[in-house]
Amino acid sequence: MIASRLATSSLKFKPLSNVLFRSFNTQPKETVRRSFRSKFQQSTASATETVIGNTPIKIGQLAVAGASVVGLGAMGFYGLGLSNKEGALDRSAIWPQYIRDRISSTYSYFGSSISITAASAYLISKNASLMRVATSGGLVFLFASMATLIGSGMLVRSLPYEEGKLNSKKLAWVLHSGLMGAFIAPVALLGGPIVMKAAWYTAGIVGGLSLIAATSPSEKFLNMGGPLAIGLGVVFASSIGSAFLPPTTKLGLSLYSMSLYGGLILFSMFLLYDTQKIVQKAENSVHFDPINQSIGIYMDTINIFIRMASILASGNKKK
């Protein structure tokens, strides 16, 4: 499912990476940013309200609002200890040190992945030549990006983990995180305020969902694997459709809304699932690979961030 999540993030990001700037080297950077934001907003559902109506967008927004209410309720219910079953947070007091080390190491790699990706995206956004490549559009660039990201991710997961050594797996992990940064670098053209707001919103979502997963009964979200796989297929298909159908059609707008808002809900649920899976693996696995375990929550976070940036950029036009 990791490969599908990589591909889904690639397809969802197409509205950003597919806006062309042939004169990137000759125009002032702020002019390019304004042009990019304008074109991006026009390519999203907010620009279609007066053409075909925005009912699919409103449905998506209502779904996200409902999911947020459920999430807040779950945070209060499990966080206050109202559940009759213990969660990971309750068991953590009696964990042996090796379980603590496994979980700590996983989240260290997760945080490092986010840092490498952010640094890569920032450095590329400051280089006009690299940004011109990053904002190249077309199917060839899209599928080449997907193949590169999926291939690097599969390479990381296939290599053996050795603690305390700078080996091929860690080098592949750094490369994969850097490539993801190169892929999402065009988001910088939406402007610093939107990017920072999206980052803070993403951090809030990830933190809140991680708390829910840690305080919930251990099997609560691990049983969602089947439904999540089906949901991923639906969002993946919607992302494919929205990459080719313009949001100026009812079908295109519906697919866009499913990919954007449905994807936000889906990857939030994946975060709950992957968080509890990390704890389960740390408690029960003989051979534990913290890099592989961190990839799931890393990809969930990237997908949430991309969608938050898209939502904020689309909504910014109305202000």
C-alpha cells in the first residue's frame, strides 16, 4: 500500500507541478509566485463555482468537518481514559527499554525524513533552474516522478536495517526523502504564508491523531486495514481521473473533491492505523526496522500536507 500512497500523492500534486513557467529565469520571483497562485486557483474547484456549482466541494468540506468533530470526540473520550480497554499510552509505563528505543528510533527517522524533505524543497525552490524542472508538466514528467518516488521507496524498504551504521539503506532513505522534497518544491510558489499555515495545520492534525492512536485500544484502528485499502483504491482512481478531467466539468469536480477532501480523511485514518501498527511491531517483532516503520506515517503526513496546501490555496482566492 506504500507504493499506492506514493502514487496518490504524485497524482494529487499534479495541479501544482503541471503549471508551466517557461520564463522562470527571466521574471521576478514574486511575479512568478503571483502568476502561479493565480493559475493554481483557476485550476481548482473554487474557480468553477459560477460555472457548474460547487456542490461536490461543499460535500467534501462537510465530510471533513464531520470527521473533525468525530476526531475531537475520540480525542476527548480516549484521552480522558473513558474507554474500558488500555491503549499504548497506558502500557508504556511497563514497557521494557527496547520497546521504548524502537518507538523512539522510528519517530526520530520520521522527524528526520520530514526535515530532509523540507530542506530539499527549500533549497530547490531557491534555484531557478531546478524549479523550472520541478514545475515541468506533462504526462512524461508525471509518470517519471511517480516511478522515481515509488522506486526509491521500494529500494529503501527492501534493504536490511543495521543499527548505528551508515549503510546503503540509510543512504537510500536520505535519497528518497530528498526526492520527495524535490517533488513538492513547487508548493513554495503558493507563498510563504500558505505553506507555513499548511505546515502548522498538518502538525496539528498529525499530533492530534497520534494522541488518539496512542490512547485508543490497541486493536481499534488495526482492524481498518481492509476498508483503508478499498478507500485508497477509490482515492487513487479519483486522483487519476482528476489529473485528466478538468474541474470545470461535474465529473471532474466530483473526482477532484474526492481526491482532495476524501484523501484528507483517508490519510488521516491511515495515520491512526500506521501509528498503532508501529506500536504493535515494536512490541511483537523479533527484527524491527524503524526506517520501514516510519515510512507509513511519513507518507501520510506528506499527503495531508499536500492536501492542506491545496485547500488553503484554493480558499485564499475568496478572501
